[in-house]
Amino acid sequence: MRFGLFIPQGWRMDLVDIDPSQQWATMNALAQHADTGDAWESIWVYDHFHTVPEPTDQATHEAWTLMAAYAVSTSRVRLGQMCTCMAYRNPAYLAKVAATIDLISGGRVEMGIGAGWYEHEWRAYGYGFPGAGDRLGALHEGVEIMKQAWETGEATLDGRYYQVDGAQVRPQPLQPGGIPFWIAGGGEKKTLRTAARYAQYTNFDGSPEGFAHKSEVLRGHCEDLGRDFDQIVRSANYNVVIGRDQAEVDERLAWIGEHYRKATPSKAGSTLEGFRTGPLVGTPEQIVERLRELEGLGMTYAITYFVEAAYDRSGIELFEREVVPALKG
């Protein structure tokens, strides 16, 4: 199994009480921690502008700016976003940005891409909020533009949502064939069909039941399109709440509850419940058992999130010591 690590960037209220002047140092220190060991294949950020579980005045750092910064400050880990919202940037422009960062990083960029969902930030930034069908249609066209740009150095498409005419994207990415696509989301009619056509990786529901179901839907689209299902790596995102014993797990859950009571009081209960009921809550042995079950279903790349990472690395370090070696390789 392969492992990625989300770096806190504020979106999930994970830099609260850290002075903005110190937030980059905090994020970068975690990125460098991941870079220096061998537990983590990749580091990840979210592509959002307003915090969750509700918009607040707390910082949310911009994803592709962070990609450029991590391209310079790290040397080994791959650099991903989970996931870039197609509508937030013109796809030819995004292809250019990603190609430039791929060169800066020595060929380490991943392209996590999806249709987007956070209506509040869409409207606040002036993007409107098209219906799901239009957002998914734009995703499909945007991926086609990026694919052309990276494979040939230019893109032309007269689409319903995007029109580009000989858009030059040079130099091309260092990675042969272009930057790998992670098509994120579990929409069964359109998103997973786009994934079957273009993706090297998917990212969808990480529960055993949900993962198994989405995998079969993806398999059906692959069969329809003549794509080898086994060419696509299937990943999922997980909140990790880990402790050496149940008492330590409970202690960490109590910290999460208190953290969100201070940050977003009205949403603290539901947010804590979301962490408490996730698949990767428990001791290292329990988490290894659950990941082995998921691996048996074809989930071979876990992207992990530790809500306390900016304040306390002990959970990450315990995961590195006792979970990763049992599953990696």
C-alpha cells in the first residue's frame, strides 16, 4: 500500500491560533518531515478558499501557490491536490501552471481534479454555481484540454464550456505523457466515466461498502470504453485518529472536540462525530486491520489527514512507526 499525507493549510480549521506569520513555517516543517523519511510517497493540499465546516475569517492558503512552494522546499515527495476545482481556473492556464511546477519540482506533480461542490466559495468568488451536469461537463472538457496540452505542447477545443485555439503550453511537463490525473469524486454516470477515460488514479468513498460499489461502477465504465480497469490506481482519503491504546484514542478525540468547539461552536458536535465514526480510528493494530480489509477490495493508496498535525506530530509519528511498515511495499 502507498501513503500520502495532507498538510494542514487552514481549510479544515487546522491552523487556528497559529499566527499567520508562522503558518507557512508550520506547513513547510510538516512537508519537510514527510520528505525526509520514506513513509510518505506524497503530500497533499485541498483546493478551497473558505473554511469548513462553515466559512469563517480563518486563513485558507491557496493550493497551487503551495504547490510551487513545496516544489522548491522538498526534493522527494510527490505533490498533489485533492482536488483542484476545474472551474476555479481556465484549464489551459491551469495546464501551464502545473507544467511549470512540474519542471520546478523535477517531475513530481500530480493533478487531482474534480467538478467542485462548495457553493459558498463559488458564489463569493463570482463563479456562480452551475448545476451538477454543467460542472461535470466542464470537468470532462477541461481534462481533455490539459491532456492535449501536456502531450503535444498545445491545446485546441471548441467545447460547450471551454474554447481554446492553439493554446501553447511549453515547456511541457517533465513526466513522459504528462502529469498523472487523479479524477476525484464518485458521481456514477459522469465523474467515474471521465475517470475511466482519462485517470491514472481515482479517489472516492473510502468506506468498505462504498469503495466496493464505486469500484464496480468504474469497472463497468472501463469495459464500455475498452480501458483496462487494472491500469487505474484506486485511492481514498481518510481522517486518522490514532493512539497507542483506547485511552489515547479517546484523549485525541476529546482534543478534536474541544478544538472545534473553540473554532466553530455550532458545528463542533457533527464534526467530531465525523471523525469518531471514520474507518481509521483506533490503535495501530486496529487501523492496520481495517486498511488490510480495504486493500483486499483494491484500495491501494491511502491519503491520510491528521487534524492535529500543526500542533502535535505524535499521531503521525505513531502511524509512521507502526502502521506504514505493516502495509507498505
